Amino acid sequence: MKLELGKIKIRDVQFGSETRVEDHVLYINSEEIVKKVLGDERIISAKVELARPGESVRIAPVKDVLEPRVKVSGSGGMFPGFVNKVQEVGSGRTHALVGATVITCGRIVGFQEGVIDMSGPAAKYTPFSETYNVCVVIEPKEGLETHDYEAAGREAGLKIAAYVGEAGRNVEPDEVVVYETKPLLEQIKEYPDLPKVGYIHMLQSQGLLHDTYYYGVDAKQFIPTIMYPTEIMDGAIISGNCVAPCDKVTTYHHQNNPVIVDLYKRHGKDLNFVGVILTNENVFLADKERSSDMVAKLAEYMGLDGVLITEEGYGNPDTDLMMNCKKVSQKGVKVVLITDEFPGRDGKSQSLADAVEEADALVSCGQGNLIIEFPPMEKIIGTLDFIETMIGGYEGSLRPDGSIEAELQIIIASTIANGFNRLAARGY
């Protein structure tokens, strides 16, 4: 499967009479966006605001982040199973508005949404302080059931990202990058002398409001499967979960998964990247055993020499991570784990909730319990009403002047456990 990704570099975002891209500037018709959002009777109001790098702006609570894209050729359309009908993606040509995002914001239903600062000391911990963000603040109708509200917010973000992405359909990209993975037997034969490497991609699916979608299907409802990497890059997986902001894998992160991108960079040079094993994270022990058994079986079946494994979330998912590590290792496959850490504010607690002897090669994306200061901002997109009840916040976090003291994990993507962040740890 071959995907041509046309990258259109966005260097500013402004409001305009029509949504278009011109001279690397993304112009947004806010009225059209509001109309699309309010087409859903579950949402009673929507407001579009823009946030640029370096501005004194704080965005909260953040629900999802998406990169605007459009399918130019090939099968399927953006976000199959939601915006478009279910049809295989991952081939043909897709244009991406690189440097732009759509961010959905709104009141929280629990405690697991996050913050983005566009400037100041906290900005360095999130990649979205350097993107040009189209923020859509939604308000649900009174009494709307929790899951309906979350679904309405998720679907609004997908519709808007697809709408904005259309602005790049007829724009000549600044760069076109080609990604290709052939059918398994062909792929193995192409580089017979290179180690066969795969990626085990764990999706958050642990209980209510912990939802990730594969071609529109909740990950709770499937068993581990094999995917072409380009399918993931092309919108086959979208985020719909409420997890700790620091390691929440937003839809943007699925579209731009750094493990997949980096494996492609090395493909054909010092490794043969043969594909992705997609699996879920489970609540009950029997389900954990079942999924990890199948992951190990698929790794063996594909003839892999090595794998990288990433998880989403922490605590309970650490057991899924370790089960996958142990069982895949027992098949004779070398394993490297990528994760973040939560050792407590004093750094003295065990960093992961579970561990096995086989987990002897691990890349850390930093620790989320670090206390940091957020200075006041001139503009708030959304609301700060929920800061003290978010993960990372606590009573007294929000001060009268608008400054915040909180744990690092309150920031979107600050320690995201697939490496799309700025932090790491050094072993001694």
C-alpha cells in the first residue's frame, strides 16, 4: 500500500470570508464552521477562536486535536466510519495542512481534559504551542447524557477538520513524501538481509469514556489485528477518549504517529518495517490475557525480529504493556517499550504500575508528576472553571490572578507515550 502525503506548510491563520489557503496562510470562515457544528442538535452553541504561537493565550479544557487533511485520490475519505463511509484508506494521495490544527474545547464530564499555553514556560511542554490553532468551543444542550456529549464533541472536531482540510485539495504541496508497505511476503523478500521490525500500537479502550475508534468501531469491540502503517496515517484511527492529558493520544497524534514516521525513515536502510499490530487495552484480566496472547501470536506469525510497543494512559494499562512485552519476548522477538513515568512528586515511587523481567529496554518520555508554574494569560479560550478538578490540578491550583500551579500531566501531550513530546529520561 502506497500513500503520497502532500505537505502544505501553514505559517499563519486568520479569519476570512471563505475557508482557503493562500501564500501559506489559512483563512477561516467562522460562520461556516459554526453552522456545521450546530447541525448537531446536541450542541446549542459554538464559538471559533484562533490561537497562534507566542500569543498570551491559554486553551482549556482541550478535548481533541486534529490535523486538517483531505483525500485527493485513492480509496476512501477522511475519517472513515464517521465523516465518510467505511472504506479502506492508506493509499493514493492525501494533502495535509501542516502547522495547522483544529482543537475542540468544552466543559469536562470527568477530570481528564487538558491545557495548552501558547507562550510562557508551560508552552515548551506541548507541541501545540507551535501550531496555528483553529479552536472551537462547544456548549451542549442542558441535561445531555455524558456519552452523547462526548460523541457530539468528537464528531464536531472530525467534521471541522475535514471541512478545513478541503482548503488544501487544489493547493500545490510544498513537499510530497511517499510511504509504502507491500503485502507481507513481498515486504519480507524486498530486504531479506535486514531485521524485520514491527510496531505494536496499543489503543486506549479501558471502560466508559476511554474510547479509540478503528474505522468507526470502538477498540473495545475488536481483537488484535494487523494494519498497514499508511492506514493509520490516513485517518483510520481517531481518538475519542478522556485520559490523562499528558499522554492522551489525540487524533492528531494518530495522523502523525512518530514511531511510524521514524520507522519509515529507517526502512530499507538498517531495518525492514513490515507492519503494525493493533491491539487494545482492557479492564478485565481475561481480556488482557486474550489480547496479549494474540499479539504475541501475530508477532510470531509475521516473523518479526524486533518490535516497538507504545501504550496510552498509565496505571492499569501498564499491565497490558508488560503482558505484551513478556509474551512477545517469549516468542524470541526483541522488544523495546516506549512509555512515560509517574513516580510521585518526590520521584521515589515505582515509575510504572507493573513490570516484568523481559522489560529490559525502555524509552522514557518523561514523568508527569513534576510541579510547574503557569503564569496568567491575557486571553482564555474556553474556561478555567475545571482546572482544580483536572488530572494534575488540585485544590488551590488556580489562583485569583489566573496563574496556575499544577502537575505537568495537566498539559496536553507533555509526556505522551509515543515520543511526540519534548521530554526524556537518562538511565545510569
